[in-house]
Amino acid sequence: MIPPLADALPLVPTGPRWLEVALADLDAVHADHLHCERKAAQSALSLIRSYPERADLVREMARLAHDETRHVIQVSRLMQKREQPAAYDFGDDYAAALREHIRKGEPARLLDRLLVFAVIEGRSAERLGLLAGALEDPDAAALYASLADAEVRHCDIFLSLARDASPDTWRARAEELAAVEAGILRDRTIVARIH
């Protein structure tokens, strides 16, 4: 079996404190997760809008947006089962801080957008996997395990598109953005959110 490209993305591991905070306020985590999945679908669709001439990207992003929309429904059902209403989305300073490092001119902009989305998906995969291993509700744990697997696949899709868009520079830029992400995580307060 070919190892996932996500293995080439050197993200620092999440510290144990994040899981403690997340488990202490699962309602906040679920509410945030619902919006993370929605925004992931919107991000995929925004790439289609920006690069309609790239048939490979359009095909993969359409599929990914469909997956993410399905995840919104799955998280929403989990929240309904817990009798938890959806909450307002207060934004995501983590993703905003990463997006500040997207370069302006093409083709660097395309590469950076793909890699920033890969970093976000990679972090989501890791944290959803941590939750899956810690949740006592077997149905919720199984859902989070399946969502973690999906996020690894999504990370691979973004990395594959980045590799195809910039074969000579994608890996070095992925390492740079992973280092940027490490700094963002180091400097922010740990909260009961996916990111």
C-alpha cells in the first residue's frame, strides 16, 4: 500500500492538554466541528471558482465538497442525538492566521492555498482521531474515527494537487507552512475547538 502523502506533512503533534480541554466541553467542540466541516466545503468550492480551467482540481474539489457537506449532516445528527442546538460561528483565528501566509501572485497563490488547506485537514485528522480514541460513546467514537480517516484522504488530495501544480517546490513549501502552523499553535490559548 502506498503511504499517504499526509505523511510528508511534518505537523507537530497536538499536546495532551488539548484533549483534556476538548473532553471537558464536548458541546463546544461539536458546535465548532459543525462549522469546520461547512467551511471546508466552502473552501473546496472557492477553489473551483478560482481555478475553473483546472479539470483535475474541479473534479477533486467537487467530490471533497460533497464529502464535507455529508460530514456537516453527520455532526448535526450527533448534536441532535445529544439534544445540543447548533451555535453561532465565531470565526476561526487559526485558519485566518494560516491564510495570512498565502502568497498573492500565481502560481504561488494556488500552491499555498492547496497547502494551507492540507495543513488544516491534517490537523483536523489528528484531533478527530484523538477524540475518537477518547470518547466513551461508541457511536460518537466510531463517527469521529471515520471522519479522521476522511480528513487524511482530504489532506492527501490537497497535497497531490499541490505536487501536480508545483512538482519542484511543493514539499519545501509544505514544510515551511507546517512550521508556520506550529508557531500559530504554540502562541494561542488552547480552547475546546477542533483548531
